[in-house]
Amino acid sequence: MLQTTEFALLRRIAAVQADSRAPSLVAAVIRDGAIAWTGARGKVDGQTPTTDVQYRIGSITKTFIAVLVMRLRDEGRLDLNDPLDKHVPGTSFGEVTIAQLLSHTGGLTSESPGAWWERAEGGDWAALESSLATDAVRHRPGARFHYTNVGYGVLGELVARARGASWLEVLGTEILKPLEMARTTPAPTAPAALGWAVHPFADVLLNEPTPDSGAMAPAGQLWSTVTDLARWARFITGDTGDVLHPDTVAEMRTPIHVDDNDAWTMGYGLGFEAIRLGGRRLSGHSGSMPGFLASVLVDWRTGTGALAMANSTSGVPIVTMANELINIVEEHEPSLPAEWEPMTEADPELLALTGLWHWGPTPYLLRLLPEGWLRLAPVSGIGRQSRFRPATKDTWTGLDGYYAGETLKLHRHADGSPSHLDLATFVFTREPYGTPEAVPGGVDTEGWRTREP
């Protein structure tokens, strides 16, 4: 990156570390599928921390659990609308669905009953389930967003039962090993930062405990490094390797519920936070455990992301800083649009379908995209538009916008030539109200007129 950009990034994290009195702070910017910049302030064991020093990442752990659940969904092992009781029977909240647990809309209590789980040695699943036997539901399932650490402890148990191994074993096999994230672990392995609380009225420190959270570990147990978390940032943008289809990750990023309805800035999808800051749409997750704060955010439209970790219990604006690092990069070195290249191949039959189609009198453009995908959008640019992925011969499935999940079907004349398009009962014809026999309700036999009779 340009020296001016790198200095601006370093200046920002230096100011945050000093103003927040963070014992140490590390950060990185990810661009074009790689780490573009890293920075560090403060000390770990008397040295400036490197990209290999571990910090506890807290609730970023939840994103890994969510990916494991979505892998089960994509394999057909579960449906997101399944009630929990189908996969983990016997709980007092078995009616809550998998999707509701992933999106914090199941209404479960935010914290596990008993001792403060983040600072106490955790028990096993039987102990957690027993503690939730009564009074576990705080809101009607689906009624509202209510962040629940308990919900992800439950999802960890679901993964373990589905795979016949602990969630940590499954995590290592299905995510960490394929993505080469060898320094992401359930307990610290040197070099690792100690977690500190900073006295509010004096520049002195208090060491924080880092116990094993047991059955609650899926909510916030993991430790990681700049290098590993940068790989995870790339995963969130869609660089998923063979771990998960990019379309599934896009589904996970999509907000299901928002925390502030008026002009929302914070929402939640299927395991990922959705954030709007300064006009930018971001996805990722933040994390906190006693002694540690962390954040990983990406702008998947530009491919720019940022991460930050600090070994301080509170006081460091970790999410805001990660967002500011993205903004600095985009302001100093705006992303270049992808270089246009012609498609490597185009089906002549699909090419013949492109061009003008009409919904009633309204003209739409059908464009051919790579791999046989289509895009249908109003000529004016205003109105419903979606991309469609091939499903079967002459049918496509909507991927986004109003028609997400709907079927676009090409109807043909008896001789095999294209007749009209049917999209969720909306009929598109080559001419305005052309192919009268296909238009619901028929077409006036007198045709177009110059004036009313």
C-alpha cells in the first residue's frame, strides 16, 4: 500500500491504543484476497506483538459454529426450519428452530444460569441442559432479536450429535485444517497475550482468568492470530475454499432481524453480524471475553476487510476501529472495478433469449451472465430485478432481490421456439402484451388504440 495509507492506518491504531490504554493491540487490512497491511501497538511479553501472537476472539467463535451448522444443512442433514427437538431432543425449548438459534431470534436467555460463564470453569452438556430446564425462554420464538450465548452452546451440542464427535474435533477437521488455520485453538499456545483489566482511575493492570467454558465454549472459547483471522475474513467475503459454497456464505450474511428498527445499524443473519456504518454495509462479528476484545469486518462488495484484537476487558472501540481502517483504505486507495473480459463461452440458445421482454407494457432487459446465469431488470433501472441460476432445462432459480427463491420458466411454442417467460405467475412477452394466449386475463382483441372509443 502507499506509505501515506500505511501511516494513516498506523496513526489510527496508535491513537486508539493510547486513548483506550490497551496493553496491546494488533490489526490488519485484507484486500484482494490477501493481507495488505498489519500493525501493532503495545507489548506482549515485552515485545511488539507479531501476526502469530494469539488473542482470545470471544464471540467470533460463533461464526465457526454457524458454518458447521450450515454445512449440515447443505448436506441435507437438517433443515433450518427444523425444531431443535428433532436433533437434540429433551430440552425445555425444543420448539425453537435451528434458524432462530443461528439468528438469535429463538427467545432464549442471553446467559447460562448460575455462575458468570465467561469467568467460571464450564460444566458439560448435561449440566447446561439441567440449568435450562425451567425459565430458559425469555421471548416468544421469532418475536424479536435477543442475543443469546446459550443458543450457541446448544448449537455446539447439535453439531457434536450430528457428527458423532465433539464440536472442536469437527471444527478442526471441517474448517481449520482445510483453511490452514493452525493457530486457531481452544486454549492459548505460545506466543499468546495475557488478558488484562485496566484500572479505571490508574494505569495499572489486573490479570483476567481464561477458564475452559465447557458446554458454553461454542459461544466464545477460541483463540486466534492476525494471520488466521485474516483467512477467516477472506472466508466471509466468499473465498471459502471447499468448506462452504459462497452462496451459502452470502445467505449467512443477509440480515434476518435488526436490533434497532428505526434506521438500523446493527442486524444479524445466520451467524454473522450485519452492520451499517457511514453508509457502508459490513459483515463479520465482534467478540469479547474477560481480558480480550476482537472484531473482524468485511465489505464483501469491495473485498476490503479489517480485523483488530486487543488484550483488554473493555474500553477499546474495537468494532468502530475496524470500520475506520476499512474507510481509510477505501478513501486513500479506492478499489478499482474488476477488469472486463468477455465470457469464455455462451450458449447460442441462451444468447437468443437476451434483450427486451415486457411485463405488460413495462420493458425489461434480460442479460446473459457467465455459467448460464440470467439477470432480469427493468430498462428504467427502477423496480424489481434479480439474478437467476440455471436449475433444469428452461428453468432458473432467483438468487436475490424480490424474486429470490422463485422460479423463472421459459415456455416454448409447439415448434420449440421461445413463447414467453413465467416468473412467479408474472408473464413476460417479447412485445407489450404479446403472445395473448399466455397473458392472464387475455388481451383486448381490438389491440392498441389511438384514443378511447
